Amino acid sequence: MKKVGKIMLLGKRNFLVDSGKQINTEFGLIDLTKVKKYGQVVRTTTGEKFIAAEPTIKDLLSKCKRIPQIVTAKDAAQILAVTGLQAGWNCLDLGGGSGFLTIFLANYAQPGSVVTYEKDKKNAENIGNNVKFCDLKNVTVKNKPAEKFTEKDLDIITTDYVNAEKNVKKFFAALKPGGWLVMYSPQIEQHQKSRKEINKMNFDYVKTIETVQREWKVDPRGFTHPIHTQLVHTGFMTFARKKM
Ligand SMILES: C[S@@+](CC[C@H](N)C(=O)[O-])C[C@H]1O[C@@H](n2cnc3c(N)ncnc32)[C@H](O)[C@@H]1O
């Protein structure tokens, strides 16, 4: 049986909590020392029911501290969908920021690993804290400029920093044949520059995409429509796969 660590309490409201504690909520006191396995039902002192679920990486990331703007789930998910990233991959994430993409990749690459470079000390420390909070052991955070990376034989390199296009030749050399380069930027101008550099190297499957996700309000009375205000633009991604 899986040892109970952090718990995602699902009920009238959701709480991410540590096992072995008691917490006060607007529904009464919840005694988590009684949770012996995930999936168990727990009741508050007023009788309100909660399920003690195992947190997913999405639950954990929702509580991580953000400093710079993150790569959102809809874009991170495209990286898995397009590249087929899988268990055992060696990944390099340049411009670690808040560590959201690093953590997302590390979760799916286990027992492979992710090395991330972040030049800002405060951001690098925050990435380390977020990785610890998500209980991942396969991440190395380097508080250094991305341009100085030394990793080789990589399955994937992801970039999210200004001027990343200037390093495309080095990215090509560090990838395994068949490895993927994924360059993220909110500005299309950076992708135009990246595509120019990518075209000089022996890459295949070169594509620049934007993923648009619209949530809909589904009303039982029949007034169903897209939610009026929501996040429209996050960023573009350029994908390229190394040939030989
Ligand atoms: C937009 S954030 C990245 C967000 C990250 N992808 C995430 O999901 O949390 C860009 C980060 O790149 C860092 N950065 C900018 N230039 C860099 C460089 N040359 N080397 C390393 N980090 C750099 C910035 O300090 C910033 O933290």
C-alpha cells in the first residue's frame, strides 16, 4: 500500500494538506492522523465529508510559488503530445523561471532527469523549493546562464528565455539524433529568429504552433457559451527534431 504523504482533500472546498495533522476549516476540524490510505473518506467535526485523494502533479503545482511568468499546462501538455516525452528521458530546461515546466517534465521523465539553468539567484532558489514541495528527486537546478550548459546526449531541450535563438547550434550539438528542441516564447518575433537558425541545421519536423483553449459555461437552462473573459494568449512554441 502506498505511504500517505501530502493529501488532496476533495469536498465542498479542496485543500492540499500534509498527513498527520489536524486542520481547522469553515466546515469544522479535520483530523488527518486518521487517514491510513488514499481514497479514504474523512469527516469533519460537523460531519462534512471529504475524500483523501493522492495529489497529482497539477495539484502540487497549483500551490507552488510563481515569480516569473510560467509555461501553462495547456502548452506544457503539447510538449508531451508532440515529442512523446517518456519515462527515462534526459531533459534540459533553459530559463527555469518558476520551475513549472521543469517540474512538469521531471514528473513524466522519471526515472530520467531534468537539469535546469536559471541565471537569477532568487528564482533558482524558488525552483529548488518548488521541486522539494513536489517531492521530486530527479531535478538539478543550476544557478548559471543558460549559454554555459554542459549537458550532452539529451532527449529534449526546452528553452524559455530571451535570445535563446543565439544558441541553436549548441542545442543541436547537445541533442541525441532523434532528440527534440522546443523553444517557447510569447513573442512571434523570437520564433522568426529561431526558425532562421533552426533552418541552418539538420532538423526535421520544424513547426511553430499556438495552442488556444477556450472554456465554456454550460448552463442547464440552455444559455451555453464560451466564458466571456479568459486567458487567450500565453505563448508560441517552435518544435524541431534533430536528424543526424
Ligand atoms: C519566463 S521565465 C521561465 C518560466 C518557466 N519556463 C516556468 O515554466 O516556470 C524566464 C526565466 O529565464 C531566466 N533567464 C533569462 N535569461 C537567461 C539566461 N541567459 N540564462 C538562464 N536563465 C535566463 C529569467 O531569469 C527568468 O527566470
